[in-house]
Amino acid sequence: MTEANEFFEPSAGDLELEERSSLRRVVGLSTELADVTEVEYRQLRLERVVLVGVWTDGTAEQANASLAELARLAETAGSAVLEGLVQRRQRPDPATYVGAGKVDELRDAVLASGADTVICDGELSPGQLRQLEEKLKVKVIDRTALILDIFAQHARSKEGKAQVELAQLSYLLPRLRGWGEALSRQVGGRAAGGVGIGGRGPGETKIELDRRRIHRRMAKLRREIAAMRTVRDTKRGARRRNEVPAVAIAGYTNAGKSSLLNAITGAGVLVEDALFATLDPTTRRHETPDGRTYTLTDTVGFVRHLPHQLVEAFRSTLEEVSAADLLVHVVDGSDPMPEEQIKAVREVLAEIGGRPGEPMPPELLVVNKVDAAGDLQLARMRHQVPDAVFVSAHTGAGMDRLRELIADRLPRPDHRLEVLLPYTAGALAARVHEHGGVLAEEHRPDGTWLRARVGPELAASLAEYRVDADLDENQEEPRGSDRDVDVPVAGDGRRGAAG
């Protein structure tokens, strides 16, 4: 056993999971100021929380599921959920989110449980936030601030950290509040107590200076993200020039997207049973059973009511989805309401939009975690989404079928040609094998003869070596090559017909 451990090398995902688990919050220790009016200027720290939601539409089951998801988000952020309350209303109260009576009940629940934070299942206006904190005397945050905190904890790359900071500043800007008259910078003349010449300030309050600093920081972050987007677009363009198809894995958070990437490619990326465990996209190369190369990208997960600030900040990352040739939409088959997951993901995808002038890529729906779902749940899912493929990334069930479907739905080269490549052009022959479909091959004294299907970029590179026009119609096609095969062509009823 000892000898086996000596040769064990942990994957990058194992190391990242160990690092993420190595530091946890200690409940009850705090050196932060107690004045809740300064909440925006303190680092968000969650310890003991009470949840509150407003049920405006849908069923009671949907309202309870939304609050249960909020509890999982709070636990992912490192807090202990003590209690949850839901109020049935036509719409949230414009002053306090919940009604006046419910505020008193919420205050009693906070006192009884000893909570230090209240989390609302919705986005609060600055006025609602201020009113609730004044009445409850504890810190109040909303669903958006909670998700932003989780993103801030899990971001690892420079681009991910910049995107999260931009989203946080966009959320913070309209919610800044002053710290009182003592920090006012508006001085001068008699209003300044007779200070007069030399005592006139810039005419700005502290909050105005903070706003100006935030605007400057946001502008800098946008410039940095735009530069990173250029690098991402360059890499994506290089893959397209080499005619490498791209597959993007998208879906609800914690649906098993990273596990699916590991199961298909052996990528070894971080897998954790937590919401938003993956923020930074991971791209791996893989091959179809017939030898075609493609890329598979694991993207950030979605959630109900994903904050608009995050969609805007992560737009360059989310464009990996819209720029793909195939979208693998992963659904958690063990979730009590998987249809709500599908609806939420498609809403975010519609907000992202496809490339200008082009539709979104075709979607392959994958129901994951079938090993954790009951028979009745799976039967209901098979009825609702009959075109989906059912798999388990954990046990490997259905993975072979998924690989076949991905290969079948990838775009195939559409230019058929015959070339005679000199042996000095071995790099071109390798490109044909890697990115095209070789129908026949023969090694001749003057070079390698190939009949193949390739994309437009590769066809242009092979133009000077084409021999199609020189072939006689009655010339017998070369035989005896072990690569001489018939290949079905998408959109073409012929098999192996002459081009």
C-alpha cells in the first residue's frame, strides 16, 4: 500500500479542492465595526443566518424549492442556516420587502435564534436594504450579494477575479451610503465656520469621492477584461482556422458539468458538491471514435435569477457557449424540479445571444446523475425530454452513447477533393488526417495521394496540390489501401461517390 502511494500524483482538481477546504470561517470571532450603517464598506462575512422569501407566483413547491436553493447558496458561502420564512404576497413590499407584520416576526426569529445576518431571496433596492437593517438591527443582504460573495471566493484566474470585482462594484455603486456629517468634504466660506481662504474643500462629500473612485476602478477593469477577451478571441480564432470543432458544456450549477468533462476527457478538473464550484472555463482536446479532433469546454454554471451584473461581467467567458459548434446542456436528473433548471439555463442563454447574424449552436440535452435519481423521476424526465441522453458521470452509465452523439452532431468537412502531396508536405498530410475525413490514401513514388473531405480553410491550403481535374473519368480508383473506406456524408444521400 505504501509503495502505491509513493507513485500517486494528485490531479489539479484534487489540489484545488484541498486548498479550498483548508481554510474555514470560525464562528463567533469578529473584529468588524458593529454599526450596520457601514455594511457596504465591510467585507461580506456570513455566519449565522435567517432566510426570508416572498412568494409572488407559482406553486408553494416552487417557493419552497427557491428558499431551499438559497439555503444551499448560504452554506456554500460558509454560513449556518438557522431558519427560513416565506410570505405570500402579490408583490414585495416597496419599503421593507416583506410586510410590516412579517418584519416584526422576522425580528423575533432573529432574536430567538441568535442570528447575525438576514438573507432575502430576491434583489433588494437600496431603500429596502436600509429600512430592514434599521428595523432588524442586524446585517441584511440579498440573493445577488450572496452569489457575488460565492463568486469572489471561488474565482482563481486573473480574468475571473476581474470579472467578479466588476460585478461587485456594479452592484455596490447604487447602494453606497454616507457615514455622517463628520466625514463631509463640503466646506468653505462662512459655512465652514469662518475658515475662509485656504480652508475651502473640493465641494465633494465622502460618498461622492467613493463613487468617483469606483467609476475609475470599473473603467480600468473593463479595459483589462477587454484585453483578456482579445486573447480569448485570438485563441478561438486559431482553433477555427485549424477547423477544430468546439463543444461547450453548459447547465445549471452543480449539475455535474465538470464531472462530465472529466469522464469524457480525463481532464482532472476540480469536482465539488457545491454551487458555483467552477468559475474559470476549462478547455480540453478530445477525439471522436473516427479520429476527428474537437475541443470540450466546461463553463460557469447558471442559477435562477442569475444577477444581471454577473451576466454582463462574465459575457466574454459566456461567449464560449454562443461561439461553440455544439452545446451540451447538462441537467441534474436527481433534482426535484429539473424542468425549472432547463428553463433558467435557457433564459440566460437567450440573454447572452449568439454571434452577430448567427443563431445559437444546436443543443444536446444530457440528463446527468441518473444513479441518484429514482425510477419515477427518470420516467417523468424521459416523457418530458424524450430527445435527451441519460448518463451518470459518476458510474459511467450512458457515456459511450453520449460520445457517439457528440461525434454525430459535430460539423463535418464539406469540401471533397483529391490531392497528391509531396513527401516534403508531411505537415499538410497530418492536418488532413487530424481535421478532415480521409476517404482513401495511397503512398506513390512522387508523394501521398489522398481523397478526403476537408473544411474551406484547409481546402484553400491544398488547392495547389489538387489532382481532381487531371483524372480521367474512366480511370480506376486506387485500391489496396487500408484507408480506402466509404464514409456517409451529412446532407448527401450518396456514399463514397466521386467528387
